[in-house]
Amino acid sequence: MEDRSLRNTQGKPPIIELTNAYSRGANRNSKSRDDLRATHSNGVCEELKTSERLMMRHVPTIRSWISLVVIVAFTSDAWSATWVQAPRTSGPLLPVELVVLGIAQDAGFPQAGCDKNCCRQAWADPSLRRRVASLGVIDHATGQCWLFDCTPDFPSQLRMLDERYRLGSEPIPSQREPPGLEGIFLTHAHIGHYAGLIHVGREVMGADKIPTYAMPRMEKFLIGNGPWSQLVELENIVLKPMQAGTEVRLNRRLTVTPFLVPHRDEFSETVGFTIKGPSKSVTFLPDIDKWSRWDRSIEKLIEQVDLAYLDGTFFENGEIPGRDMALIPHPFVAESINRFAALDETQRKKVRFIHFNHTNPVLQVGSKSAQEIKRAGMAIAVEGEVVGL
Ligand SMILES: [Zn+2]
Ligand SMILES: [Zn+2]
Ligand SMILES: [Zn+2]
């Protein structure tokens, strides 16, 4: 019997400690699945420095976590079903969970060098900051975790994933050691989606053979360019080729299927993922040029899944003054609202926008744009929200 009971609902808020889960992992005996676990061989000092810096930048304290939940209550749509829940600190919703680890565009929020109104408040108040878009999937019954995109916020996102994993029932939650990563799935070679891999190399984690799923051009890019090539040579990562439309089986009850989308493919092709659990399926599509440039119907895709995290980079045209937005095409949220108005309510409810540029007004507390999305029957993804798969 694979499933274990999920009886313990005690837990802690995600990411509140500075202790390092993986340094413990490095001291224990590695056997069987542990072989795939990321362990530290060196670089602990650098790691602690990195952690501290990132914690100062990003990690909410209990108080800011509570304020995040309060802000969310005012800025986002309600969680439409019991299997999609607000950032939570209690035990697993279901044995298989998906966690939203970040919601911002590649650059995060606030963005480097930005002192405009969009970012000023977030610089002053760390609880308003948001990590780069990424999802984590946890199978509490088998003790496995996967990451979707490896962002510049990888250190704190891995920590979030570990903390969420610890809320599982066995052994005692607080003593549950994080399992490391069973796999990393990469959408494409823009910096927000793979640059976090710098942390698995010799200067930081010295990870051991993390299965890293990549499309053919993405694979070639990693093999052919430093410093990524060193991760392959030292076997910090082991590349696992993917093919568009071909299902990757993660375990008995979880699959991932990549699908190609049009995007500015300078270094690699771009994919989205459909993740299927035992009872629900979720699509993650953080980057696409325009819905109309795709040879597939986004509406059909929405129909086929239970939830869709979709590209919400910009709210509307003109959002970046002085820059030709045609050179960085994305479906504006306003365009998506118009387009999806033709869908019935059940379909629109599945849409949760993600991957917000720092200029996107939905990142601002109490924004009218977020209300507009809500009125249109859709929602914005919230960092830390949990989906029972
Ligand atoms: Zn992106
Ligand atoms: Zn800004
Ligand atoms: Zn991109």
C-alpha cells in the first residue's frame, strides 16, 4: 500500500528558520532513493551567506506571513474549491500537493534598479516582495518532491518546498527530513526559469545527480555553455530528455507532459507543463508570446485541466513607458479577460494568472486590476497557495 495516512495536521509556517535542511542530509547514510537526493559536499559557508542574504530579502517572518494572508484576502479571488487553498501552515490537503513557490516574472518583485512607484513600497516592506514564478509538487506518501522551473529565488523556494514536505505525517512532522529533489522540470532558457541551477553546483550544494528534465534545445544549451556544462560534467544534474506531447511518468500516480508554445526562443524552445495527479490536473504556462500565435487553442487546454496557471506578465499595453512592448510579446491580462469572456463560468474559474512583471498593477495592494480579474471570474496566483492533486 503506497499511501500512508495523513493524520497529523500540526505544522509550522513555511520558511521561518535559518537552519539548513540539506546540511543535515549530508551527514546521514545515503541509500536507495537517497542516491538521487541533493546533498552538500562543500560550500557550506557560501551557502549560509547565500541563505542569509536571501532570507533577508525574501523570507517572511510569522508576522509577515500572516499579513500576506490578510493582503491576499483583499486582493485575490476566493479559493474556489477545497482543493485549492490559501497559504497554509497545517498538514497536507491531499497526499499529493502542488505548491505555488513564486508568482513574479523572471526578475522578481521588486526588480533590480527600480525605484519607481511600482517597486518602492516592496523595497520598504519585505512582506510585499514576491519570488519568481515556480511550482513545487510533493508526494507525501512516497516522500518525493519535484520543482517546476529553477528560478533565481531557488534557495528560498527549495526551503518552502522542504517546509511544506515536513508537514506530512511520517515520521513525526518536525523530524521529517527533506527528501531533496526527485527532479527539476525546465520550461525554457530565460534567466527566471533556469538560473537557479547555479545553486546546485560545487560552490553551493554540490548536489548529486538531480534529474533535470529539458527539451532538446534546452539540453544542448546546458551542455554547451558554462557554467551549466560543469553541472552536467560533475553530475550535479543528470539531464533527462523530454519530447513535446510525450508524458513523463514520475511515479505510479503522477505524470508531467510538456507542450511547445511560441516564445522568444533565443536559446531554447519553450514549453508549458500539464501535471496530472491522482485526482486533478494542473497546467503551468508562465511564458507565451500571444494566444493568437499558438497553433493550439488555449480554451481547449483550459477545458482539459482542473486549474491553469497562465502567463499574466503584463496587465495591458503601455505598461512599460518608452519601451516597444511588441518586442516582448505576452498575452496582456486585459486581452485574456476579453478572450476568456466567451468561456462559461466553470472554465474561467480555472484560470489563475502568474508570472507578473514588476510593472503589473496586480502586484500592488488593493489594486483595481486585481479586482477586474476577480470580476471577470478569474484569479491571480498567490505565493504559497496549495493545490491538492
Ligand atoms: Zn519568464
Ligand atoms: Zn518596478
Ligand atoms: Zn521567457
